Amino acid sequence: MGLFSLTQELAIDLGTANTLIVYNDEVVVDEPSVVAVNVQTGQLEALGSKAQAYIGRVNPNLRTIRPLKDGVIADFNATELMLRGMIRKIKTKGTLFSPSLKMVICIPSGSTNVAIRAVRDSAEHAGGREVAMIFEPMAAALGAGIDVEAPEGNIIIDIGGGTSEIACISLGGIVCSESIDVAGDTYTNDIMEYVRNTHNVRIGERTAEEIKCKIGAAVPELDEAPEDFEVTGPSVVTGLPQTIALSYHEIAYALEESLAKLDAALMKVLQEMPAELYTDVVRNGIYLAGGGALIKGLDRRLEKKTGIPFHIAEDPLRAVVRGTNIALKNINHFSFLMR
């Protein structure tokens, strides 16, 4: 009867920077949320890492698109093309027919009804027959190993590509939360502007992203200092190639203004939450998830600001999709899922 199995269950982290899909408890797709589209025909030419390599290098006949911006769908057609293409990457063995798709997709906690509808429509047009959604902070909390249904307070900070989500969770619900559009993409832009304004050198988005991953820091002093990062780009004055060495101290300075906004958002959640839950959070600590959790010294910075211990989730880049997969397995149990 396995030959006639027509249901494929997918947990999808539809992120601004990366899209991850879990099938049969394994991450089978982990690709940048980028597509390359033929301008004349509108057909998909490349997606994921292949399309990302086209950024800044395409000819007039191709256009690279990041379908999501600040955690919401900015281009409906490109999102549908991307979802279809990534779902096709999943090989279903032992079935004679194309399976119907049961999906759980995570979305930012600040999503409007219009944004939620756009995600649902994209998923259904990509083949989804049963689509449920979960807010990103709840998925991140599940992926970090937090018992979200426990009668106690926990705070999760999920720093993605387009948004940073801060939420206090208790008894299977979000008690209070803050969603800000200061996240990985913002930090990348901060680095590009800093290099241009301070060193008079132009660098692209991909180079700035690499700098962020290698020497991105949230504090000016680290116990284990990474080596300086050499980068070559055109001088904004002469147009000639120029090579400079960047230190993590400089990157910490470049990110300071944006990180201060994250500090403020966290303090707002701490001030709004009930006193009993605050006591739980002080005892349990605060959890960091998402790619931004990997910025060196961020946990130390926030711990110093709040006086509360911080924990970085195991494999923070995949915490959200792990939690989404847990929600998929318990789709008929968790009442916080939107169906």
C-alpha cells in the first residue's frame, strides 16, 4: 500500500534569508531564499544557492529576486516559484503518484491577516492541500527544547534574516512579544555602509554577509578574538582596487546602533510581562535562536544588559524548523496552530 501513499508531510521555515524544509525528521532543503527569473518568460532559471551566486552578476535577461522582505512576502509569484522548486527537490521513493502535501509553515508573530493569507495562498498554489501555520517565536521555543505548554514563563529571541522576534511564552500562548525589522539583513547593510564610509571601499552584499559570519561581534572585547578579515573592493574615490583588513572591533562598532534596538525591544518585553512570569524567566534564563544568535558575544552583551542568564539554542540556525517539525507531528494537539 506504500506505493499509493499520497500524503507528504513537510515542516517549512520560510525565512527572509534561508528556507529550510524538514521531511521524515530530516532537513532535506536548506537553501537561500533567492530565485533567478527569466525577465521575458517569467520562468524560474535558478533558485537557492545557485541563484544567490547570480546576485550582482546577472545579465539584463535575468533578474534575481528575494521573495521575502522583513519576514513577509514581497513578491507573491516569486515565492510560489521558490516553494514549488524547493518542494521538487524532495525525492519521495516508493510512490506511484504525486503526493498531496500537508504543511506547517512558520510566520513572524507580527504578521498581519493579509500577510498570513499571502503565505497560505503561496503554499496552496505550490501544492499544499492542508496548510497550518505557527508563529516563529513558538517554533523557535519548541526547537530550543522549551516546554511551551508549561505553566511558567520563558523568553525566546529569534534573530532571523528580516526580523527579530522576542516573545514571552506560557501555557501554550504568547503572553507578550515584540517584532522588529532589525535582523541579519540589517547587520549586513550596516557592515556595507561602515566599510564604505570609514574605508572608502565598496563591497557587495555577499562579501558583507561573509564578514558578518566570520568576524561579526556584539561586544568590542572577546575572549577568543577571530583573525582580521581581508577584503578587496573598488575605492569610492579612485575606482581602483583597494585591500583592507577589518577587525572584529570595527564590526562591533558598525553593528552597535542596530544592536541597541534589539536591547530596547527586549527591555520592552521584560517590562510588559507579568511579575510571576518574570521570576520564572530570571530562573530559567533567556534563549537565543536564529542565525543572529551566532554573532560573537551577543549572549554576553544581553546578559550584561539584563542581569539574566542567556542560553544559545543547539544549532540555532535550524531551531525554528526543528520546532516547526515538532508542531507538524503534534498538529492535532497544539491549539496554537493556525489552520
